Amino acid sequence: MNNKHEFKIAFLDHVALRVSDMDRSIAWYAEVLGLVKYELPEWGPFPIFMLTGKTGVALFPANLNDPELDGTNKNVKIDHLAFQLEAAEYTKAKQKYDALQLEYWIQDHYYFESMYTRDPDSHVVELTTLRVPADEFYKK
């Protein structure tokens, strides 16, 4: 992949999510995905970061007075967020989801296999793994 842009992005830092119950969401992202909670006192009570390494989600409280959108709505919105795992870790994640009796679905993306679930606020969370060598997909 040849990127001739003026600057290079290092990685996706975080995705900001609005949640209805902060404690429930913190517990879900910690238990289900193993993300670690970071609170930065300089920023006040929010956001609460749930991270793995340098990437993850930033949780903000939802305004429950705003109209609720139908979860199947295909209008402009974030459709889902995805974390990539090595194949062995993906297998462990499947085992974890099964142990938690978490509802999930698998999708074959030819180069990738992905497992999808919903967090407590119905945000779709994808875990994906490459099925081919990385250099075959991420051509330089």
C-alpha cells in the first residue's frame, strides 16, 4: 500500500462511545475484552478510557433525554468498531465469549474471519483475525 499523503497516521487511538450506564459499560469492556480502565483527573470525570496498549474506547455518558434511534437504523452513524487479534488470541476470545454465554455471530470476510457482539448499549463490537499472511493483505 503506497501512501503518498503529507503525513502518516500511526494508529487509531480510540473510538468515543455514549453509554447509558457507565459502570455497566466499564465492567463489560473489562470482562469481555480485557480492556483496562484509565481515568485522567486533569480531564474531570469523563471520558473514561478502556484501553489495550494505546488503543481502545473512550466512554462518555449518554443524554437519555435525546430521542432513541432504532438499532437497525442505517443512517449516518458509527456502524461498528473492530479490534484485530492474532489467530491464537481470536480462538481464546471465542472460548471466552462461549464461557460468558455471550451472544455473537461469525462472518467470513475471505481474508479475515470476524466475530461480532453487542455491548450493553447495543454498539456492535467486532473482533477480527487475518486468515492470510499479513503482507498478502497489507501490500506495501
